[in-house]
Amino acid sequence: MKIPSIAIKLVVLAAVVAAVVTGGMVLTSFDRTQGGEIAVVRNGGPFDNNRIRQIIEPASSRTYTGLFSQSHKYPAQQRFYTITSDAKRGDRTGVDVENDPTADGVEIGIEGTIYFTLNTDSKTLMAFDDKYGTRKYQGLDGQYRAAWDGDEGWSSFLDAIVRPVISNDLRQQIGDFRCAELQASCALVQSGAQQAANPSAAAAVFTGAAGRQNNVNIQKIQQAINTSLEDDLTATLGGTFITNVRFNLAKITLPVKVQNAIDDAQAEFAGVSKSQAKVAQAKAEAAANEQRQNGYLKCPACATIDTLKAIPPTVTTFAPGAGFAITPGR
């Protein structure tokens, strides 16, 4: 029996489609990692479970991962999370400053960077993927992404899970210090009346000693956070998923209104200092004149000599009293 040509064409077409599909499935069953990333591979497909199949180490060659498997790729090198007022540098979109109150109730801004590494131990990484790689996190743009979904997904994970721990540690440490202990200029607006009565005390705010003490206190905060943050992350995340944590406190800023008040106070104290300098200069000049007058009383001729020296060169005749005149010769 002769097979119709149309049937042959359909069989050939089906074979081609099957070959293309099979080839595509085979090609997508291989994966590899770049330098600085590690992959957790999960089973997939309609006839398989979703358990973890294998770990692909950083900078791997092309590796067979099975049909319909999914690779969750995470950073395998040191990463950092930056909190800053510079919209171009922070990990969050726009201005991002951590605002926390000091012991005396001044809300200050904190800028810094947290350096850390994701624990790439196989068992730990699989536990991390089970706990945090199987759900999605809302980013600042409103989109939900998995932690392994590129840089945006990783940042969304950090914002949702890690940032609250950082904020809590900063709040606790900042709350142990008064504003002036972290920013010397706070003293200018916190006891203005007392300083106005004693300008010299206010001037002490600008001395190097105050700045050095501020730096010491900032170092204490930084060291305390370096001591506690990794432990707090382990306790909060439920495992040693984040390691080698180091925090650098880069800058402390004041609220705009407080900073404006400080700027005004600094201008006022600068004016006071200028006036005090003028008073001191006047007193010195008065004392010098008094000493000079005493010398003239003892030496009248000296007074005459100094008077002659003080005559401007444009004066041609000097007649200080009746019967006395000096005219330079020609």
C-alpha cells in the first residue's frame, strides 16, 4: 500500500520537531558558573521532585544538570552593602541614610559599608537555598524576585532580610552616645545660652581634642558592630549563612534643621571672636600709648623727635606754636 505523500511529510515534520525539542532539552541540561558565583541545582520537570541535585563550584566547565533542572546562582566572593546619601553609590535606589536617635534624642544619619561573604560550604549553602532561595522578595521597584535572580534579586534579599539586622545593631550602638560625643558641633545648639555667656567655652568645641574624642567614639561603635553583627545575622537567619562580616562607619550627619542651627551658631561665635580680638587689640594699643606717654614725660625731646618723624613728606612748613616754625631748605 502506498503511503500518501502528505502523511510522509507530516511524519518528517514531527520527527524534525521532536529532534529540535529533544536537542533543546539536551542543550539546556548543561550549565556552568562564572568566576565569583556558585550554583545550587534543583531538580525540575513534570516527573521529578524539586530537591537539590548538586552544587556547581565557581568558574566551572559545562556541567550536566539533568532535564528541566534549575540553577540558583549566588555570589561566591566578598560582597558589600553600602548605606550612603550618594544616590549613585548606595545599594538602595536614591538617598539611603540610616537615621537613629542618640542618647539625648537627636536623630543622626549614619553612612557606612558592610562587607561580607556568603558561606559556600555545600551543606550550608543547600540549607540557605532551602530557606531563602525558594521564595521571592519585593524590591524597591515593587517587583518580586528570588535571591538568586541577578543583582536585583540579591539586593532585594539583602533589603528584606539583612538590612533590618544592620539597622537594629546601629540603633543599639548609637543609642549609647550623646550627639556631642559623635559630632562635636552638636554642643553649639544643645547649650547655646550657657555658651553665649561663655564664648571661650564654645570655642573649645572647635578644638582638635573634641574631634579626636568623636573619632574614638565612632571607632567604638564600629568595633562593637563588627563584634555583634555576624552573631546577630546568624541568630536571625537561622544559620551561619553570612560570614566574614566587617562594618566601616564612614560618616555621621545631622538633620538639616540641626545643621542649619549649628551653622548659624558658628557664624555668631565667629563674630564674637572677631569682636573680642578687636577689644584685645584696643587694650593693647591703649597700654602701648600709656607707656609711650610716660616716656615722653621723662624725655620731652623724645616727643619732639617722634613728632618730627611723623611729619608727612608733603608738608613743607610745620608750625606747632607761636614763634616756632620749621621750613625745609631748598
